[in-house]
Amino acid sequence: GGPSASDPQSSLQALALDTLFEVGAADGEAWEVFGGIWDVEAAPDGHFAVLDLEAPAVHVFDAGGAHVGSVTATGLDAGALDRPSGITWSAAGELLVWDPGSSWISRFSVGDSGVEFADRFRAFAFGETGFCSAAGRTYMSYFQDGQVVHETGPEGPVRSFAPAPPVVGLETLGVELQEIAVEELTPSGLLCAPRGVLDVSFVQSSIRLHDWDGTLLWGRELADFQPIVVYTPDGMGLGRRFDADDGSHLLRSIAPWGEAMALVQHELRTQEVPEDGEVEVIESRLIRLEDGIEVDRTRDLPLILAAQGNRLFVVRKSPFPQVIVIEASARR
């Protein structure tokens, strides 16, 4: 069956999570065995797409978990993948793939007959890039001319907005390293919400909502937040310092939580590269889209990369990569 139209509960503490089905296996067809799940995005009609960064490939499934089709061709030709890093549904049946390796945004049509390449348009960005689309408008996050959110389309850039947030520790660097740090550490993760574009800094505490044309509706700093601090270990290279005791917040996911809220998840990381077997700590916050108020917070939820209605799409790494589709309801 398809996703429920009802919204998830507004309290993270009172959630009951029931597994509906799982996608991913230890062995089998190419679309069953994931090398490394980078992103999951759910469409309004129940389809969902999985970006396997290691392959690279994009696999599409229907609302019941049945495989619909895949994009597996690699290279620079139309419809192929080079180094994709983002996927988003611009509408039901229309999937966009952002590929910084080839500097294309490719559009694929998804239907009963499978996944078919439609067209593509140029886009240029550097570093980690936020990516979302809705109602025929596509947004990316990267630093350029002091702004970090940019609307783009087939004819090129449309508009830019959202001033770059300050980078903690920037004043300790030389001029050249400051430029590199700003470019690398100011972009945001993006969510195309009902009222506009929500941007959440990957490594700082900034969270904002702009309308579709770039007018700021509200902006806040997340409370109880440990930012990642930029520094230079040798006077020449750029480093990121994490709080070794309590962990620093690194954005992992933004997902819609019904129409009125967003679920923002950070990993509390104590070092740049986690050790094998280190327990991942995910802090989840419910943010009200009307005004940016934090409604609830918990560290008991798993990493949720997508949501549609009360369906949540959880990623599990062990014993092999899987997407777990669960239903959220009020705990009895």
C-alpha cells in the first residue's frame, strides 16, 4: 500500500515505530545490494529513490518496496552518472539527480514502465551541496558572492539569497585559508518545505526559512549546539576540530515531518573519522516551520533520511546497507 496521509506525532518521545518492509540484501540483484547509501528521497505518490554513492547508482522503488527501475550507466553521457551527490523529487514521477562530477542536473521520468532519462541542465557548485526541488523550482546550497542558497534552472542561475553564516574559528586563519574555510564550511542542507526553502548549516548552528523568492521568513540559531571549529594544524592546511568529550554537531538529515514541521538530525561526532565500531549518536530535533521554534528533541531515533506522511525511511549500515521503511504512530 501507499503512504498514509496522516502526519507523524508531534512528540518524539511518544513514537511507536513499526517496520513495514526493508530494501537491501547481502547478495542478489544489483538493485538489492547497496555499496553505501548516501541519500533517500520519498515522492508524494509513495515512490522512493535510493542513491548508492559507491556504485554509483540510483534505484527507484514503489510504495510497497518493489523495484521500479535504476540508473546505473556511468560516464559523462546523457542519462549516466559520474559522481552523483544529491537526489530530489521535483514532483511525483519526476526525479532530479545532481552530479557534481559532470556538473549536470539530470531529470528522470518515473512510471510503471521504469525510470527513463528525460533531459538535463548545467549546474556548477563546489564542496558539499544542499539540493531540493518543488513545483518546478530547484535550489542548491554552496558559497558564492557571500550567499549560500541559489535557485537554478535550465537557463542557468535564477537568484541567490541567504548570507553565509559565520564560521567558528575563522579569525585564527590566514587570509587564503579563510577563503577556503568559508567556501567549505558555510553551505547548508536544504529542504523544500510548503512555505519555501529551509536551510540548515552543515556544521554551524544556523537554521532559516526563506520563501520561494528568497525573502527571509525567520532565522534562528539552534540551542545547545556544539559547532565544528575550523583551525590549521600546520599553518598551511585546513582542519576541522570536534569536541572530543561531548561531540560536535554535524548535520546528517533534514526530512519533512508532516506539513507543519521538519525533523533535523545531527550526528554528535568526537573526531573527523569515527573509529570502527564507534556508536553513532544522532540528535533529532523537531522544528516548527511557522516560526523556527524547537518543539521536541531526542537521541533515541535512528538516522531518518526521508519521510512521507507517517512513513519514515531509516538507513541501517550493518550487517549490510539497508533502507528500513517504518510507520510512526502514537505509542499506546
